[in-house]
Amino acid sequence: MATKIRLQRGGRKNYAFYSIVIADVRAPRDGKFIEKIGTYNPNTNPATVDLKFDRALYWVEVGAQPTDTARNILKGEGVYLMKHLRGGVKKGAFDEATAQNKFDTWKQDKQKGLDAVRDKEAKAKKDAIDREIEAEKKINSDIAKKVAEKKAAEVAAKAEAEVAQDVEESVSTENEATPTEA
């Protein structure tokens, strides 16, 4: 029976989520499958892959043909590297411990790269939020200055009105006082 490693679509409209499955070539895309070996979520940055590594390696070694996208996912997770290293062990080029050490080194380097992408994304998001906060603070300080200027103008106008009223009262009291003395 010819088998394929392929993606089975799930999720809602405009938010695809895939299961990585082993299926007969003749089975429909989202139909019957032999085994589910993982999931793939392309909506995150970087894309999230949860894979049963041992089962994926088994199916690749027994000859299941992956689709292009499934092959890229398996290469990204190191399934094909491990297959290559196991081939070297079978040929006697090196032992199992050396193969596992090479694979672990590769996996750590890959994880560092993924962590760098996540850190860069988080830093960019934090910087954008900081810029928005600074812009908001500037706008708020400008508004506060305008409000303070308006209040100062109102207080000055009120003070001028009181001074003008006091002057009028003093002038009117002087005018009233002058005719009575005369």
C-alpha cells in the first residue's frame, strides 16, 4: 500500500491548522488516515510544529513519501538529518553516540535561531508599544499645556475684570464724594 505523509486541514475559515498524518495515497485530503504523527500551526511566528519524532522517523525510513510541505516540516524538525545519521551508523562511519551528539548540536543551534526570532518579535512589539505610549504622553502634555493656558487666560481676564470693576467703583465713589463736598 502506497502511503504519504501529508497535511490534513482543520481550523476555521482564514485560520488554518493542520494535522500531520500518514494516509493512503487514494484517501481524500481530510478523510481516512492511518496514523496522526503531529500538528502544524502556520499562524504563529515562527510556525508551531508538534511532532511525534520517532513515529515520523519510522515512517520516513519505511518509505512513506511526504508532500512538499510535509517534507519541509520534517526537515525543519530534523527527521531527515536523523535518517541520514542513522544511515552513517549502519554503514559504520561513526557510532550511535556520535550521531546523537551531532543531532543534539544541530537541534540546539536551531532552537537558538528560533529563540532569536521570538525575542526579535517580542522586542519589536515592545518597542511599538513604547512608541505609542510616548506619542500618547506627548499628546497629553500638549493638551495639558493648552488647558493650563486657557485657565491662565481665564484667570487673567477675571483679574482684569475685577481690577476694572474696582477702578470703576473707586472712580464712581470719587465722583460721588466730590459733589457732596462741593
